[in-house]
Amino acid sequence: MVGKRLDISGHVLLNNGLRFEDIHRILSEIETNVKRSLHRVTRISVCTEPVGHEDEKFVKLVKQIVGGVPGSRGVHSIHIQEVANKLHVDLDLEVGASMTSSQAHAIASEVKKRLRATCQNVSVIIVHMESASDIISRELQGRGTELKRSIEHEKGITAALESQ
């Protein structure tokens, strides 16, 4: 909110094979529809992110590996760089808010161990540990709906993009 007006920013995942003019058209449609739906909008800032890049496949693999580590509550902000033909991975690992630092460190160590065992091309892994919010913890235990709605929404967007 800026005063009584809305300032909106967001990210749109678009197929990396789209032409620039198609991307521009899609963003214009998004801005027009948002302004039509929300009359108090002052500014809309939409960033695009490509979908379908090789890094995306690796990010999915990292999410699968981290998801399989007991005690992990999720992962986000996965950044991958190639340096001297090796991969450097930087990620934010979510752990339970009530864990001790030694428990969280053990989970991070297991994540690193599994990543190295699965991905021989990884030379550096940096894990930043974060406390999973109570909402996310409840969702993972099946006692909430906010994250589930977000995941279902994201799946719908991904399916729509894949059908283009």
C-alpha cells in the first residue's frame, strides 16, 4: 500500500522460447487485467523469469533431494553458478522452528552429502538455514490450507505455460 493506493510487483514464469514481442504482449495483458480488477492500483511492476532452462531441471533435482531429507521443511532461493566447469549451489533450507542448531546443522550436512552423492559436478554447496514459519509447518503436517492453495495455483500456472 502507498497511501490508499496499491503498488503491485510480481514475477511471471514464461517459456524461455517465447519471442520478445510475445513476452511484451503477455505482460501488457497482465497489467491491463490487474488494473481492471483492482482500481486502486498505482503502479504494477512485473518481472519475467524463463522456464525451461537447464538450471531449472537441476533446481527440481535439488528440491527432490532436499525434500527427501528427514527434518527438512522445504527449500527456496536456489542459486546455481558454473565456475571452472563445476557447479556452485547456494540454497535456503527451511527447518522446524523448534529445532536446536545442532539438529538443523545435521539436516544441512545430510542435504550436502546427498547433493554431492547425486551430482558429481557440484564443487561448492552453501546452505543457509531458516526457520520454517508456523504456517508452513502446519501445512506440511496437513493442518492448514494456505500453502496448499499456493501450490495448486502454481501448478495451474505451470500447466497453462506448458500448454502454450
